[in-house]
Amino acid sequence: MKQYPIIVRLTIILFFLILVIYSRIEAKHILYPLALSVLFSYLLYPIASFLEYKARFPRIIAVILSVLFLLAVITGAVNILINQIQKFAQDDELKQQAIVNFAEIQLFIESKFKVETHKQNLWITEKVKDFFETGGHIKNIVRKAAGTIEALLFIPIFTVFMLFFRERAERFIHKLAERRHAELAENLIKQISQVTIKYVSGVTTVVIILAIVHSAALSVIGIKYAVIFGIITACFSFIPYFGTVVSGIVPVTFVLFAQGDPYLALAVVIYYVIISVIDHNILTPGIVGGKVHLNPFVTILSIIIGATIWGIPGMIIVVPFMAVIKIICDNIDSLKPFGYILGTDKYGGLSIKKVADFFFLKRKK
């Protein structure tokens, strides 16, 4: 067999990577709904399995009821959010306070940076005018919104088919593996299923807990419309590392512009720093589990690449995808070095069990 020079092989690999990334960007409106449907099917599998095997429903009925249950939960959360946003939009007192706070910010900019207020207003007016007159921005936003809505409509349909034909997909993998790799295929399917179910259900549980905690804590701090910010900021937790920290920007900005109290903003910042430490070190490891042993650097780099390719859906999908890649590498001898570089040592930080053991042992002494 002819051996090509190293530069030729590297060029082919680079061209292949560029082709793969480009194809995923161009086909994102069909690929990321498909990937999200895989995650939803793992999330709903315990419900569908219970309805089919315990409640004795036909599989198609069990699958449809599972998907309808998820849609009902999402619809309920969206309705709560919409009702709160409507109240927010009708709050005239808040609007007047925001206008006063904005004027004070302009005066601060004028005194510190010597930019007169009318020049600031002129600059804002020009930017808004350019935005609407160009037309391209509006068309781009409308096109993206339409594409996103169209993609989201496919997710329930894909999820139904994946849950209904789940055994056929497993048999397909076994047929690809043939007899000589049957044991390896079985181990891979088992490990990937366990880790994915644990991850998806665990992260969803964390988001629900954080939505309740955020809403209650922000309400106690004194933030208006705490439920809105509680739900919105909790949803950021689907994105590892960045989510909880970045989510604090939303309520802090609201407090500074609408309520105009820097001490409240400082309290919100302190709260989100504390809750992010608790989330990263206790809540998520305790609920999601330590089975997804991904290197933090690899995880952060993967999230950035996922955001570049598919935006927010890419940031959500990329972590379980990388976990699957690591499992495959760990079970194939020739790929174990890649599994090692993707992974990390056993999680040595805090966990719910460690915290409980700490207090239990102290009390026992």
C-alpha cells in the first residue's frame, strides 16, 4: 500500500475536518433538532418504558403520552413566563424608573467620559435608524426565527420515532458490529445509554431546582418579577460552566436599569457567585453523577466550538456528545490515548454525599 507524505495526509485530514464542520453548519436546521430529539428520547425513556411495560399501554400510545407530557410541562412553564412578561410590560412605574435611571447613566457618562447627552442620544438614534433602514438585519432576524421555529416543530416528531424504533436502532448497531465485535457493541450501548440518561435527567432536575431557588432568592433580595428571571436564568444551566455565571448578567442589568439600586445589583452578583459554586461543586455532581468524566478544558473548548457551529443548541448538545466520544475511545484499545486526554481523574471535589458525611461525622464525634 502506497504511503503518502505526512504533509499530504495532514492536508487530507484538515480538508476532511473542514468539510465535516461546514456540512454541519449548513445542515444545522435538520441536524440539531435531530440531536436534541436524541436527548429528549433518553429523557423520556423511563416514562415511556413505565407506561409500556408496567401500565401495559401499547408502545405507540406510551410514546405519544410521554411526548405529550413533556410538551405539557414546557407549555406550562412558557405560560407562566408569558404571564409574568405581560405584567412586566404593563408596569408603568417600572418604565418611568427605567427612564430616570437611563438619564442618570447618561449624565454619568457625560461627567466621566466628556460625551454630551445629546451626542449620546444622536448616536443611539443613528444606530436604531440604520438597523431598521438597512432591512438586512430585520430579514436576517426573521429568517433565523422562522428557521428555529421550523426546527423546533420537528423535535416532537423525531422524538416519537426514536422512542418507538429504539430497539431497531440497537439491533442495527449489533448488525454493524457483527459477531467479532458483539461484546464491544453491547458494552458501548449499555454505557452510552446509562451515561446519557443520567446526564439528561440529572441536568433537567438541576434546572428545575435552580428555577425554584432563583425565583425564591431573587424575590427575597427584592427583585421585581423574580419568577421571570428565575426561570430564564435557570435555563442557562443547560450550558455547563458558562450557564450559571452568565445568567446573572440578566437580573443585574435589569436591577441597574429598572430599579436603579446598585446595592441590589451587588446582592444579585454575590448570590449568583455563591449559587454557581454550589451548583458546580455540590448540586450538579451530586444529581448528574460523576460518570461524565470530561476534562474541564476540553469541555469549555467543546462548548465554544458547539456555539460556533450550532449556537445555543450546540452548547447544550456538545457535552453529552463528547461524553459519548470518550466512552467509545475508552473501550477501543487504539483510541484509549484520546479517551485519556478527553477525560480527567475521578472527581475529587465536593458532593452531596461528602457534605452529608462531613456533618454526620462531626455530629457523631
